[in-house]
Amino acid sequence: MLWDPQLLLNAIVSGLLLGGFYAAVTVGVSISFGMLDIVNIAHPAFIMLGSYVAFLLNGTFGLDPILSSIIVLPAFFALGALVYQIYYVAFERRGQESLRGLAFFFGLLFISEVGLILVFGVDYRFVEAPYIGPSLHLGFLDFPLRMLIPCAVSLAVLASLQLYLSRTFMGRAIAAVSQDPLALRLMAANPTRVKRIAFALSIATASIAGALLIVIQPVEPSMGRDYIGRVFAICVLGGMGSFPGTLLAAMLLGVIENITSTFYGPSWSPAVAFGFLLLTLAFRPAGILGR
Amino acid sequence: MRSGTFFFAALAVAGLAFESLRLLENEYLFFAGYVVLQYVVLATAWNILGGYTGYVNFGTAAFFALGAYTSVALGKLVALPIPALMLAGGVISGVVGLGMGYLTLRLRGVFFAIATLALAVVVQTLITNWDFVGGSRGAYTVRPAVVPLLGSYVQYLFLVMLALAVIAIAIAHAVEGSRLGYGFATIRDDEAAAEASGVPTLRLKLVATTLSGALMGMAGAPLPYYVTYLDPASGFNLAYAVNSIAMPLIGGMTSWVGPLIGALLLGSVQQVATVSNWFGGHPEVNLLIVGVLLILFVIAAPNGIVGLIGAEARRSGRR
Amino acid sequence: MSAALLQVENLSKRFGGFMALDAINLEVESGARLGLIGPNGSGKSTLVNCLCGTLRNDTGRVRFEGAVMDGLAAHQRTRLGMARSFQLPRPFGSLTVAENLRIPLLYTVNIRRGHHVPRAEIEAREAELLGLVGLAGKAHQRPRDLSQVEMRKLELARAMAAEPKLLIADEAMAGLSHAEVDDILALLRRLNEAGITIILIEHIMRAVMSFSDRLVVLVAGRKIADGRPDDVVRNPEVEKAYLGE
């Protein structure tokens, strides 16, 4: 099979843009799983929720999806705090996180999928925005705006989170909470409250990621499942809590997925991420950058 | 109860149930009953890994569908009786379980769980792209003209699944009372302490994964003959993963009784709901209910129905 | 001098940037009574974990009865004759107290003998061990019904159930009364007289001093003293780093 170099380069470019977006999708799990050790496999469900909220606001009020996702951030934050509180009271406090916590999030995952099907149906939903459609052209390279802008927003989200975690008191408390809850207590910060804020933060990122998703492509309820593999593959490969690692892994996955899709057809796409995940878990669980 | 006695007692109960059902002369009961029995096997199989050792498998669909598609593939090459297909399905799924376990069981339990999710998707993608078994278009299976043993083919399938259910439960019961069962329990309770006591945890986990996977594969093997048309979307249906976790969890994970109760209860309820058209023809509401029950039980009644009955018995015993 | 049962050569262990153990060298002869002391966080439990295979050491080598232990899983080392109790008790919560002791009998003693231990012997051995640590009346209770002190005794009994050649008791006496400490010491002495090598990790100085024929001091991951207890205790570095009772 001849790989047309122009096609290849374009596949790589859109793969990188896609990867940037994947980083926004994953950063929530980097926080909840990478830092807090909470296996929130329902994260994609919150992202789908974000997509559909953006769809509703866009359809009803004509609001730009990314803008509306920022407007509803507080609601997602509150939702995340609520979910963590339930998780904490039911499982973490009793020390039974692993199996029951997993079952809990798994239950949340498909309840939300079924709920979305019942409310919105299985048809694809999309948003309207001026930047969905046009592309930037650099020679033979195409930069579709509907991918470029989400990638840029994603990088902005990552950068601001990184700043937050390293510069503010609460941010550093979050980074510390999984490593040394005792020291945290001595610094007059309640570890449970810190974890709750961190988890709420991770769900808040899902709001933005959901909006970015529906800008990139139309959505339907069962798409969340494809993202479980991607998110955890990137999180593990990126070294768990590390943001730079997450970005690197996300772009790597984006490029490989896109190349596979372009040259071998989209039906192989889901297997790429999950295959990645299996290989990573089997051979390099410490991630690309190691630990 | 010793394993041998238990097995024959279970066979007797099953035989009685089968004959009673025949007396009712309603073919649909066998049709629906097959699905319920299928879940008995899946729930019991899941519990051998999930309930006994504490390792959660989200990829029931992968092992189940592999059994089904092994039947489809073999069926295109040579005509084999269902029990032989079950054996083949069991071997394939067992080997896959072993391989998967070998790759991922050295890691923490959560990574194993995530890996099983990955496995389900990878296997589904592979099968969807495999034209020999029909790919995404699906495959048709023709039921043999001559029905072995009984008059109706559906009754025959029911009987076969009933036998498998008895075998699965007998295996679960035998494991529970054995040294293997003790080893599994220590893995669930505290793996590091188990290792320090001499338990070969990796080897035991591999046994559990292989056994669990094999039983799931055996449950899937007759499926093409039951539905006559099989496509990846239905073979890898989310309902299998959800139910095989919810039924043991709701029934109770610590013994063979829980998955049986959970499967009989939830399986029957879902069959009745489908037939009675309770929710205006939305099959997803089934899953919604199972999901809500799953979350409620996992939060409030972690030991399932068996646990609730046990707690009630202790309470009334003290009075 | 009898042949060294346990040889630790240049053993190091890191956690990220933190050096938990730094080039530890240690030899333990068969039949010895070794006391291992050091401040909290000095690496004692990490050392035990590396010896027994619960953790993998980064550098260095562990030899047991001359055989290299690198790459052997914890259960294999237990079967070869190393047993340990955990500093924070880790009982099997879903099993009864007696069943907790059954596990090493089923999975270690069984294997070593090459055949099944008969049921009657298992039950007798469980009763015997429970009696030795003072838990005889609790055989059918669950670990969650035990006090902290009773759980530590169960830990020790479970390690003993594996019929080890080397028994490592990691803070088995924390929280025990004066009389209970003496009971456990007497038990450990009896085991030692029967040929079992004992490594005692403790903070209770009187117990360590009266029991050990040799004392090793660990501070911040380094071995700073190794010799006769009276000498070690008078070592100025030891006095400075670790004020005992």
C-alpha cells in the first residue's frame, strides 16, 4: 500500500490536533486517578453530559458551545463534589474502594448512557458555530478550525491547571494529598475537603472537554465507551498524574489513531486506543516518561 | 456438603424443574428460561473471579462472544453437536483468559479491571472486521433438522444450558470448600499477606481467570443456534457486562448462592419486563433499572441479598 | 561459627527520590537472636519487606541458606523457610481466627512436606498455636472482633504457622502489658531453642536487650551499629541518633 506523503502529513497534523483535544479529555482522570487514586471510569459519562449540555444551550439560546461550557462550570463542579461525597461516605471511609468503587462508577457510566439514550435518542447531535467548517491552509496542510480551536482551548486548560496546582495553596495541597495526608493535616488543610475539591475540579474539566468534543464531531450516547480506553491509555502511558506526560501520550495516541483510521479505515479506530492500553499495561505500566 | 453429593442434588433439582416446565406446555417459557439460565452461568462464572478473588472483570462480553463466534466459525467448517461446540468455546475463552491474566494480573486490581474493558473492545473490533464470521453484517446459523433427545429445538437448548448451569454451580461450590477457595479468599482480603503466608497468588489468579473465562465461553457457544442471526452488536451487548456484575453483587458475592439468586431474580424480571412491554418498548429501561439497583446495592447492601438475609437471621436469632 | 543463614549484601531501596535503605550489609547466623532497632521511618520494615520479597530491592542481594533470593516471589521465600509478621496487622478479614492460621498450613507446610496435612493435624496445630499466643478462646471469631493487641498475636501466630527457619517479628509486642511481653519473649526463646532463628524488631528496649544476642541499629536507612547489645547501646552515635527507654 502506497502511503501518499501529503495524506500522511495531514493525518499526522490532525492527529496532533486530536491529541491536544484528548489531553483535555484525559486531564480530569489524571487528577482523579493519577493523583487521588480514584478509579473514575465514569469520567467519559460526564464528558458526554458536557456535550449534551452544550448541545442544549446551543440549540436553545444559540450560545457558543465552548462559552456555554464555561458558564456551566460551577454546576459541574458541584456535581463532582456531590459524587465524591457519595463515594467517600460509601466506600473510601470504609476502606473498600477497589471492587465496590469500581462497580459504583461502572453503574454511573452506563446509567448515564442509558439516560442519555432515553432523553435524546440514538441519533447524532451536533452544534452550530462559525468555526465549524472553515480550515486554515498552509501549503497542502489543512488545519480544520473545528479541531484547531479545541486543541488550543485544551492546551489553555492544561496550562492553567498546571499553574493552579503549582502556585496556589489549594493546588499544592491537591498535589500533596495523595502522597502525605498527615502532613496536610498538620498544615491545617482537611484532606477530605482537598480531595473533594480536586475531584470536583476533574469533573469540571469534563464540562469543557464535552463542549470541545461536540465541536469536533457530532455525538451520540454510546460514544463515551470508546473514550474509556483512550483516557486510561493516555493516563497510564503519560505517567499517571503528570500533565506534560499526559499531553505527550495524548498526541502520540491521536497521531497513531488518525493514521490507522486514514489508511486502514475507521472501524479499527477503537481497537487502537484499547490495544495501546493493553500493551502499556502489559509492558510499561510506569508510562513513557517512567517513574 | 461434599462435592459429589452436591452435584447430584443439583442435577436432581434441575431435572425436576425441567420436567415441571414441560408440564406447563408453554414453549415461550423455555425460550425465556434459556436466557435466565445463561445469566446463571455468566453470573456464577463472573463471581469465581470477582467475588472470590476480588478482581473485577468488565469484559464478560469478550469471553461470552468468543464462545459464540467460535461456534459460528466452526459451524462453517464442520457440523458439530452443541456440547462439542461448548467445549471448543470454553477452551478458546479459557486460553484468552489465561493470556489476559498473564499480561495484567501482576498489576493492581484496578488495572486488571481496566484491561478487561480494553479486551472487550479489542475483541469486538477484531470480530467486526473478520469477514469469515460475517463481520458487521452478521452471520446466520441454521438449526439442525433433527433435534437430539427432545421434540423441540428450543427445549433442547434449554436443557443444554440447564446442564451447564448445574456444572457451573457445582464447580463454584467445589471451589468454595476447597484449599483453592481459601486461597482465593486470602487474595481478596489481603494479597500481600497471602503471599507472605505462602499462597502463590499469581498462579491462583490465573486459575480463576481461566476458569471464569472458560465458563463464559461455554455459555456463549449455543447462542448462534438460539438467535439464528448473530451480529457483533448483539454478541457484545453491554447488557452482558452489566448483568454479570450486577447479578452477583445484588445476589451476594461470597458464595455460589448469590449469583444464582441474582440471576434468577434479575433475569426473570427483565424477561417479564420485555414481554409485558412495561416501558413502552424501550429495552434500555431494563438496563437502567439494573444499573440503579447495582448502585443502590453497592452502596447500601454490599453483601447482597444473601448478606441481608444473613444479617436478618442473626438479628432474629439474638432476640 | 555456624554458617550464615541469611546474608544481605549491599542492599538499597529507593522510593522516588527518597533513599529508604542505603547499602545495608548484614549476616545472620543460624540459631541467632538478632534485635533490630531504630527510630520510626529508619527503614526497618522496608528491610523486612525486601528480605521477604514483598518489595523488590534496587541493588544488592539477599541470600538465604546460600541460595540467592533475587526474583523469587514472597510465597516462594516463605516456603523456603522465611516467615514474618506485619508491623500493622494484616489479617484475612473474611476468615475466622483459626482459618487465618490454616492458610500457611495449607499453602506452606503442605508444599514443603510434599503431601496434604491431615485434617486432624491441622486442627490440632491451629489449637496449639492459638494457645501459645493466648488466643485459645477466639478460634471462631473474626479478626474484626479482636483488639489491636490480639490482632498482633494473631499476626505472630500466623507467621509461626508457616514453620519457618527464620522468623521475623515486626513490632509484635506493641501495646502489650508487661506480663504479655514476657509471655511473648518466653515463646520466642522457646522457638529459638528449638532451632528457629529470630529477628526481633521492637521499640520496647527491655525486651530487645534481654532477648538479643546481637543488636543492629538502623537510622535513616543506614546501618550504624552491629554487635553485642551492651557495646551497641554505649555507642555514642547510637545514643545520639536513637534515645532508647
